[in-house]
Amino acid sequence: MNLLDLNRRKFLCCGRCGRPDSAGATTQKEKVAAVITMYVEQGGFVSHAAVIPGRLLAGYSPNGVFTAPRTQLVSMYTAQFPSNDLSRGLAEKCGFKIYPTIKDALTLGGDDLAVDAVCFIGEHGNYPYNEREQHLYPR
């Protein structure tokens, strides 16, 4: 690829998603593990875990322009499964596995790190409050 043919979008893609092939597309998507506290949608309330991994899986359309996913969601750890949980259905539909521990999600059940990135969303769920009335979400 000629460096003079690089536009801003192709240049940024090189830094975030790997070296592009001659057509400017990446040769392999980076693998992402999602670590979330709770994945629900109920009565107009949509947890961020229902939005962000969805964009990792299906892409998104800012200003009506579709952007395809540049990564591959390969695993998930979900801390809490309320009755309206969506993570299990999404895993079955999209072909990734929900692991029982964060370590397993990052290693895909093996011994070595098996993902390139982690998407952590820890802001919803049933967690205690401290003496200052701060919600003690995992960090």
C-alpha cells in the first residue's frame, strides 16, 4: 500500500485494528472480551451493556452512516443475571461464550491471555452503598 494513498480513516484503522491489506481493510479483527455487571433492557431502561457490546457485534450508524464492527466479541463475563437478563440470549444468537469468571473470559477458558482488548461496563446491578451513599460498583 502506498503511503500517499492513506487517508485519515485508513491511518486511524492501522493504529487501532492492525495493518491494512492492499485494499485498506484489516486482515483480522481484534478479539474483545466483555466484562459487565448486568445486561438488561426493561421499560425504556437500557443498560450500557445492552448498547456497547451490541455495537461491537452489529456495528452502528452515527448520522445515518453505517460503520461495520472492527472487532470481534469472543467472550463475556456477566456478574449478575436478573430475570430480564439479555446476555445469555445474545451469546447464543451471536456465537460467543459467557464464562463463569473474568479470568476465563480473558483466556477463553485456557491458561494464557486470548483476547486483544477488554470492554468493561460496571455501572448497573445490585451492589451495596457506602457511608457516603455512593454505589459500590466493581472497579
